[in-house]
Amino acid sequence: MSNAKLSTIVKATVDALAVAARNFIKPERITIYYPYEKLEYGRMRGWIGLLTEKCTSCMLCARICPANAIKMYPAPNTKRYPGIDYGRCIMCHFCIDVCPTEALYPTPIKELAFYDYKEMIYTPDMEREPPKIQEPYKSVKVTIKYEGGIPKKVRLE
């Protein structure tokens, strides 16, 4: 093994040990014990609801969606209503902003989990009611505050 290669390996090892030592003394990350602790997201956007009685089928929501996550579904009343593929949705909420009748609305539901990709596709019938969120554990809301450059977990409530 050449000296140049050996010196590169030694330098990389020393750099890795330096990062580990720095994080041991002054940690940069905090562990959140989910589902017993839930991080307070602040102004994060969440699940999108639909009021079909307000929808005029203008399709502006489907046109403006940058991720192409909204598909218009035909209804028996000859209208078309938006359905959202949450596997593609980037939660930009442009669809909510552009809706002239406020048929699409934001909800506080931010934690969505799916077993299968097919469950991520919400048809207009499914968009009418927010998903059922199970709360099997009593959880505490927490947030991360930085004091002197060191992150601290702080309980809210």
C-alpha cells in the first residue's frame, strides 16, 4: 500500500472519530420517542379535505399541481371531482390556494401512514371525511429548542 493511500485512510478515520467525539460532547440530534412523544410541527401542511358541494369542477387544482398528484374523477351528477394521490403529493397546498370556491381545505392531520401504495390514492368519496387517526398511546407534544447551540427537547402543554 502506498503512503498516499495510507495517509488518506488515516485522515478519513481521524475525521470520523472527530465527528463522533464532537457529537458526544455537543450532540446535534435529539431522539423523539414516537408514538409516546410527538414533535410539534408548527406550520407544516397536512392532509387535504374536499367539500364536494362547493366544488364547481373547474379543474384548476389538477392543472396547478406541480407533482401531478390530483386526478379528476367522474361523478354520477356529470361533474368531476378531485382525488389526491398522497404518494405523489408534496403538500404544497397550491390546490387549496387556487380553488375559487374553497372546496379544498387544509386539515391539522400531519401524520399519515400507509401499508400499501394503493391506500395512498384518495378518491373524492374518501376526501370528504378526514382519515381516522388511532391514538393507542397517550402522547406528549415536544419541540426542539437550541440553547447556546445545543439542542434541547422541550415538552409543550
